[in-house]
Amino acid sequence: MVAMILEVTQICQDRLLAWSTNNLPPILAFLLITVVTVKYLTRHPRRVYLVEYACFGPNSKYRIAPASLIENFRLSHFLDDDNTSFLGKICRRSGLGDETCLPSSYHCTPLIPSFSLARKEAEQVIFTVVDDLFSKASMEPSKIDILIVNCSIMTMIPSMTDMIINRYKLRSDIQNMQLSGMGCSAGLIAVGLARNLLQLMPYGAHAMVVSTEIVTCNYYAGKKRSMQLTNMLFRMGGAAVLLSNSRANARFELLHTVRKSTAAQDSAYHCVFHEEDDEGNLGLNLSKDLVAVAGEALKANICTSAPLLLPVSEQLSFLLSSIAQVFLKKNTRQYVPNFGLAVEHFCIHAGGRAVIDAVQRSLNLSDEQVEPSRMTLHRFGNTSSSSVWYEMAYCEAKQLMRKGDRVWMIGFGSGYKCNSAVWKCILPARSADSAWANCIHRYPMEVPKQVTAMTKQYRY
């Protein structure tokens, strides 16, 4: 038996050698094609697409006038005239309109910091946008393979992802995760995470990203001015986004995502800080250096984003300007590239009028280019990480979006982080998103642009 096996093995080896000698060119060609294909796939990962998205449009019963909100804070926390006057200045100069909304706990005197009401707010916002998303995408919940929820300051047990899985009876093998404490740019972080996972999933997989911020229970009850700002700026809101690694039914293609963090610097790390004041009241403390820190984070992001976006002519002009400043010692302003040549729509996080103004100056943008951000801030306030989706929805509701247009989303968040994403439009929306549908005819409207000194010591 051993002799027979050895004889057969020798015959097979001889025949394989003879076959490979006669067919060497096809074998080499096959190996070459395989190597090239593998290298292409590793350098060009699977593309990711945006199938649909939906924004939360609060019911009109949740609208609260700034004067009523300030009166509630005054009566609930015994604020003196100086604090009340300061809050009034914040409202007048914030860029927020009279139709922004807050949950039911803010409509009571005194305010009700109830965890059960916070859970109801989360269910109301999240279930509304997810229902709208499934309806717009004509998709069954069972098709979701990945679920990511980001909510920075509010956590609950079970998690918000578990809440969604229970409501829609999602599959047991779904990959789900929740991001907390990542600030107002967490929505773009979640998009980047979903992209990375989709690139490893089988073709046709879907990921759902839900971005929100639950403001019930998270208002500041003290009298420290730098911590009172969030009470005047943040409002209820949220968005749900459906992504896929299949182009079928896609409306946008995700071109680039860039993440930059400046948390290694102490000033940036403490710029937005969740802490207690001297009297033990918990809240978000916004540093006086917030705008400057945001500018540095934006600069770091642009250094990576610009080569991906700008045409060669703009990159060359910027390079020559930098060389002139370094070697010729000229006291001239550095050339600001024209990002309008690379991007048709800008969605800048509506964190406050000062932030929008700073980005507009840094990127040398026109009033029309920052219109989506200003109008979103005016109509909905600072909805945290979901604000960039309200801004994209504004562009589509105003029928500004065209096939082939590129959208640059720029988000800022605690840490301090500046994250961005670039999308390419495949199919514009046929109708306005529900959040804008009932009010888009009134926009744009005149909103004061310049930030004046709010106090002698503080400028938000």
C-alpha cells in the first residue's frame, strides 16, 4: 500500500509539473490580476451611501418664548435681577427665534427634573424620527444590521439602543452600540463608525444612526453665568440616518470623514466641562476661550480636509502664500482658499451665533453659504449633534440641492473636537423633511449677524 501511494504521488507531481510548464503564462497572469485586485480593495474600501434621513419636528405645544423661559428660571431658582438681565441679553443675541422647543419639564414652575420625563422625551424624539425614517425609506426594521445611538449627556439603563431594539423588534444578531460624552460632533463620529463597520459587512448591509440630546434633567439650576449659557441655547431635537454599503436606493455617497481632537491641550480639554459649581449645582461650564479653541480645532481639521477637497489651483495658491509668509517675512494675510470651488453646501454645527460667525470668517464664506446654519439655529436652536442634519434638510427643502453637489458637514464638540464629513448628492429629495415642511416658506428671514459684547468679561 505504501509503495502504491508513493507511485501515485510521483505520477501526480510529474503531471502537475508538466501542466504548469505548458500553462505558465496564464498562471502568471492570474496571479498578477489577483495581487492587483487585492491591493485595490485594500486601498479602496467598499463605498458607503446615505439611503435616507429624518429630523424631529417638535409639536407646537412645546414652543416656549424666551421671556417665559427666563421667568421660569427666575421663579424656580430665585435668580436676582443681574442674572435675569444676563439671560435676557443671551436670548436677544443668541440667534434663536421664538419657535424653538423644550420638553414639558421646562413648561412647569418650578421646573421638574424628572428622570421618567427624560425617558419619555427620549422615546418621543427617537421613535418619531425612526418611524419617519422607515416610512421614507420604505424599509422593514428587520433589515437593520448595525444600530448606533449617540447622546452625550444623558444615559439610561437599559440603553437607548436597547430601547429601539425592543420597540421595533430588531434582530438578535444586530450590532448595537451607544456613544456618550462625545459632545455635539458625536453624530459625525457615529457616521464614521458606521462606515467602518459597513465596509466589513456583506454587500447590502444597512446601518442606522440616531443622534439626539435629551435636555430634560440636564438644565443648570445655579447662578454662574458661564454655566447658564446652555440653558438658553440647547433645545430638543434629533435625527435618524440610514446608511448602506449598497448603492441601491441611495441618495448620497459618503466621500470623506475627518476627525481631529485637541484634547491633549489643557485649555481645549476644559473648554466644555461637565462639573458642579461652588454651590453643588451640576451643569456644563463653557469657557471664555470657546470660540478660539473651536478655531484651532477647525484649523487642524482643514489641514487634513483641504487636500481632499480643494482643486490643485487652490492648493497651489495656499502653498505659495505660506512660503511667502515664512521665507519672505511679509506681514500679509495668509491666502484663504475658496472652498466654494470644492463644496456647494456647508452644514456648520449650529452651536451658537458666535461659532457660526467664527467659521464664516475662517473659511471666508458668504452669507448665503452659512444660511442653512443660521436658519437652523433660529428655528430649532442648538439641537447638538443632529443640527447638521437639520441644515442638510434645509438645503433640500429650499430645493438648493442638485445631483452631483457636495455637502460639507462640520461638527464641534467637547474635548475639544472638530469632525467633518463630505457627501455627494445622487438623488435630491422630492419633498421637504417633516421638520421644515410647515415653516420653510418663511425662510430665510433676517437674523442679526454680528456678535456684540455680551458683558465686559464674557463673550460666548
